[in-house]
Amino acid sequence: MSIIFFMIGISLLMALGFLGAFFWSMKTGQQDDLYTPSIRMLLDDDVPTTAETQSNA
Amino acid sequence: MSTATISSTICYHCGNDCPDESIVFDDKPFCCDGCKTVYSILSQHQLCQYYDIEQLTGSDQSRPGQSRPGNSQKIDNARQTRLEFLDHPDIVAQLLEFSSESVAKVTFYIPTIHCSSCLWLLEHLYRLNSAIQQSRVDFLKKQVHLTYNPAELSLRQVVELLSSIGYEPLISLNDVIQAGQKTSNRPFLYRLGIAGFCAGNIMLFSFPEYLGLDDPSFKHIFGILNLLLAIPVVFYSASGYFESVWASLKKGVINIDLPILMGILVAFFRGTYEVLFLDGAGYFDSLTGLIFFLLCGKWFKQRTHEFLSFERDYKSYFPMAVTVVEHGARSSIPLAQLRKGDRIRVRNNELIPADGLLYKGEGMIDYSFVTGESEPEPKQPGALVYAGGKQVGEAIELEVVRDVSQSYLTQLWNNDAFQKKDTSRIHTFADAVGTYFTVTVISLATLVGLYWYAHHDPARAINAFTAVLIIACPCALSLSYPFALGNGLRLLGKRHLYLKNADVIEQMAACDTIVFDKTGTLTTPQQAVVERFDKLLSPMKRGMIVSLVRQSVHPLSRKLTTYLSNDVPLSVDYFTEVPGHGIQALVDGLIVKIGSRSFVDSAVCEDTGREEAPTEARTYLSINHLYRGYFGFPNQDRSGLEPMLTNLRETHQLYLLSGDNDHAQTELTRLFPKSGQMHFNCRPEEKLAFIKHLQENGRRVMMVGDGLNDAGALKQADVGIAVTDNTIQFTPASDAILEADSLVQLPNMLNYTQFGMRLIRFSFVVSLVYNFIGLSYALTGHLSPVVAAILMPISSATMLAISTLGMRWRKF
């Protein structure tokens, strides 16, 4: 049963990993604005200038 | 000449109706040069996707705010000179958040952001100018964060770039003063995260205890782990309770947080003792779970309407810089350097920052920010002009007679009401309960401890003493409060009453007196127009009028344009606008004049026109020097006012304060029948004093107002509600912002807040029942961790259910 000590250690480390991830996301401001990304992801990226359109313009 | 064309073409850019001679560019119609310029900039940089993202459906006249920005350009062509102040190094340094040789960061508030097209365009600014490295939009706050290269682009050029595509940032004095004191809820979320993490793991390690597994070696190691995990929760996550209790004890008050903190600390130290010396389990699972729930409640309550600002004062719309005229030369200086005696130049649509004497130009001062009255007041040279007004028309020059902070309006902010914090507000239910509760719990715990000590059982005495403190922790009240009020805040927000924070609900419920402002609050300068002509106007004449007024940006002209929008405009020659007087032009061979009485009708000299003292704004009309009559713009009572006031009269005392003269008194007597309810000619300080007087007589006062002249009264009142037609517009500092259309809902909203407080009292009674059950265990000294671990979540869940479901089910 002493394996359980090892497993508890692993589980705590994993949990700490997630806590670290949460802190990182806070620190980089990912939780600051939760609304704008929901619109931003709907906007397509387009290719700005191709040779064809340039010649037309 | 008289070819009438029905304009049904819609501007490709902004979606407004195009005038008859529409500007065609790239096979697309445009309503003005401004829109055309924006389009040409965008098409040059391959940014026309802008037009595909959010399609405009025809001319959206019902929602004029929804059109794409750009049409503002036809109004502002003096912008270039207006932005001169951005070259001033002091101002640049104050605005920039970060700057180095090659990178500068700045955040602008852009009120015109409203759709995904705006978002897309603003985030593609780098294509318009490569010196802009990054732009990120915060949609709800209507802000854009820009990173650019200051070596290639100056701050002024950045603002000019934004303005050129119609997104002119609003830069006010407030940006400078509040820079660097942004509040963030990040520290709070760290605490919440830690508490959730530790509580979850402790619960995991407590499973052997719940299941009755009794292996002593596990028990010890789990106990130690739980203890280690609980330390950050108690001393970091719950540190807010230490601060709150310390702050209130310093003031000699016992608040509801004291018994909570006692429960937390006693449970923690007793658990530590049990784990270290008795090989017991401790109460760490209940303890950390409780703290996590409490923090969740606080977080729920804290999340408010971020896109609104409740702290605005005059600073947030005063300009950062003014143009000073010295020996004929103009220069921009920061507002803080403006001194008495300086001569300043105020252009069209600029704000007058300090009281001054008008010495050059015709003043037309729009005091709508101050009084809610939207019609501009004409001023002649030599007149004293108060700060806070906006000049409409030609540029004027003023000599400053008082410093900015000493001006008529701004000195209101020197009043005591703005110095003190919100401590004098109504004593809350939680505070009242907190005192009694704490005293009862401590005496009960002591009595029980003494009882067992007297029976020669000191171990049990300590057990019972601590168990009472743990179990009687009023966590239920601290949970039902934030959840009930938080839900209330959200629901009221859906009804367009935006509260500054959830506690305002309790203040609203306790109010017994309501004071209304008149202009802009109870009455509104609506689009209604009355025609007073000897003969009815023919469609032809209406066409003449509309073709004239739509050339002008004067507020009355714009109102008339909307009013006459069904009439067919004619073509116009020799259009001239005489600022402060009126407009005239040749239409169909006839001279049409629209404007003040003396302007249109030379037979009337200016004085007789004034003797009438009209109760409403008027604009007069003459055709070929023949006076025809006038259009009146009466201030109207908002609809549904009478039933609302009748409703409120049953429960509250009502008063009316007005800055106007009493010409509307007879009309309002119907709404405020009792004598002494109406007060006219109130100056801003008098309004404040009136509220103070009511409060000294023991009334709890709610003030409903709109303009800056109500700011003092709104601040002094127990609850200040700012009424606005448009939440993006300026609103004075207040506890709540109410959209004008929802004003008639006020009685229902007040009922709802009172219901919320009843619900909280009810849930408090329920929690007392739980406490009695728990106490029956505690008194005997047998509070096992398992019982605590069951009772705590059950009572918390009940509180959550009562407060959330109750507040959501109640319809209003």
C-alpha cells in the first residue's frame, strides 16, 4: 500500500501544475477580457494583397 | 432649379440617407466627403472586408447610433487644430502607459465602438500604418490598446489616424488623473483560485475519514497534508476577513465578519492541535470549503457592469488642454496650467473649462451636460459664461475669471459630500445582525465552557467552547447576501437599471423619500415639435424648410430635419448660417430665413422678442421677409409619469427640485399635489443642502437626477440614480444609472429590492435553524468532523438555492 504515498505525490504535483497554469493565465491577462475573444474568433483572416488585385487597383 | 429628387440611396459607408447630390466614388454612393474619405482609405489598404462583417439594413433612422462612424467628419473639420495639444510633451507623457525608444503603449476610450466591424478594423490598424505594431480592442469597455513605434509615429498622428477612419478617441482630463490607479480583480481571483485548489485537495485527503478507514499511518500523513494545504487558505485567501474585522474593530464596531473570522480561526487552531497531538482529523475540509464558498459569493457579487463608469465627475469630460491666445498667437497648454486672466479660444463643440467673460464672438452655449436642458443659450460679448457649457457655432474667445477648480460648477466638488467616504450610509442588516450575533455566540460558548468546567471536565469544556464558535459561524448570512444581491444586480441590469455595486439594492430598499430633478429627468426634450403658423404649411414650404435645416448642425435644425424627414427637399442656393441667429438661403427663388425672432423678422427688435419669455425653445420662419410663424419644441413629461408617481406616493415621500424657473409649476401640481413638494430655481449647492436637510430629519433619501448640476445631490443622497437616454453619454457620479425608458419601472424596482431584503432575512432564519441543530451537537462537546462536513455544505447549498431561486422567480 505504500504505493499510495507515491501516487498522492503525483496527484498533488499534477494539481499544482494546474494551479500554475491558472496563475500563468491570470498573469498574462487572459482572464481580463472574456468577451472580445468570442467575437474576434468569428472574424476571418484574409490575405491582404495579391498580385491580381494590385494590378486592378 | 426646383427639381425635387427623392433620395432613397443609402450611403455605402455609414448607411444613412444620401442627400440629392450624392457623392459617387468607386460606383458607390456616399452621403458626405467624410464617409467617402473613410472608404477610400479602407479600399486603398484592402480593408473593405469591414463592410461585409456587419451588414447595415437600410437607413436605420430609429437607431441612429448604429450607423458606422465616419459621418462625424462632416461636422468636425477643425479637428486638426483641436488635436494640437497632443504635441505637448507633458500631455504625451501622461497619456502613455509605457514608452521607450521604439515601443510606446497607450489605451484610448473610443465611444463609437459598437459592432464586430469596428473590432475588426481597429485590430487591423497595422495595415493602415506599419508603425502600429499591435492593437487590441476591449469590446465591453470600448477601449483599444495600441502598441506603436514612437520614432515613426507621434501620439498625435496615432489619434489622427484613428479619427480619419471615424474612431476618434475621447481623451479627457480624467485619463491623466486616474492613470496608474486602475483597480484590478486579479488579486482576488488568485485568492479564489488558491482556496478552490486547496479545498478540493483537502476534501480528497479527507475521504478515508468519511469512509471510516482507520489506518493510523494514513490518518497522520493525511492530517499533516490537510494542515499544510489549509494554511494558505486561512492566511492568504481569507485575509480579506482579517482586514475587514480589523477595520471595523478600529472604529469600535462589530461587523458580521467577526464571528466568521472567529469560527475560521478556532476551527483552524483546534484542527491543528488535533492533527499534531491527538492524531485526529481536524475540520480542514469544512473550513476550506466554507472559505471557498464565501469567496465565490464575494466574486459573484463583485462582478458588475464594467462598461459603465459610476465615478465620473467634471474631470471626465473636461478637455486636457485649452488653446490660449497671447498677443495674437495661439498655443495649446494643459488645463492645469490655465490661470485667471488667460485668454482662451473655444471652437465649435468644445467645452468651456473655466468661468470666463466672453469678449469675442457670438456665444451659443449648450448646457445640456449641466442642466439637462438641450437648447443652447445665446450669449453676447461681455457676458459671463460658466464652465461646463459647450460652444455651438463659431469660435469664441474668453477671458478666464476664475480658476478651473473655483468655477461655478466645479466648486461643487469642493463640498464635504465629495470628501467623505461612504461610511455614513445606512446601517446594513448584516451589520445590525453581526453585533447581536457575535455577542450571543461568545456568551453562549463561554457559558457552555464554564458549565463543563464546573463539572470537572476541562477537556470537554474546551471542546464545547470551540465547537460552539465553529458551528455558529454565520456563514449562511454571508452566503445569502452576495448571492441574493448579485442576482438582483443582474436582473435589474436586464431592466436597464445598472447598479454601481450590489449593496445599492439594500440602500434602495431602505429609502423612504425620493427627490426628482425636473429637466432631463421627469421632462425630456423629445423630438416632438409643435407648429404654430397662421396658415398650415404646404408640402412645398415644408420642403423648403427641410432643405435648409438639414444643412445645419444646430441641435434645433437637426430636430426639425428628423421631424420633416418625410418631406421632399429642394435644391438650395446661397446658404448662409449666421451663428447664434439662424440660417437663410434662396430656395426656388424665395428667401427663406429660419432662426431667432429678430433674425427672421426685422420688424421685431430683439427686446420684444425676449419679453415673451417662452417656456419652450422656438425657431421662427419667414419666407421672402414675411413672418409666417414658428416651430415650438416643448419639454415633455416622460410618458407613464403619472401612474408611476401615484404608485410611489403611497410608499414614499416625493419631492421635486428644479434649476428652472417655476413656469411649469401649475402643470406639475397635478403630479406633486402637496405643498412644499416642489422647489424651483435651485442652484446645485441648494439641491445638495436640501437633501442634507431631509437626512437630518431622519429621512432616507433617493435622488433621481441627470445633469452635472445634480452631482452634489446625487452624491449626498443615500442612493443617487442618474437617468440617461444613452448610457455611453456622460452621467455624473452616482450609485446607479437608469436608462430613461425604464424610469416608469421605478416602483416595481423598489418593490423588488424590498423583496430581496425580505428574502435575505428569511434565509437568515433558516440558517438559524441549522445552527440550532449543529449547536445540539456542539453543546455536548461531540462535534465530529463528519457532522461538520455534512452540515456545512447542506446549509450553504440551502442558502444558495433560496437566494438564487427566490430572486430569479420573483417577476417584476
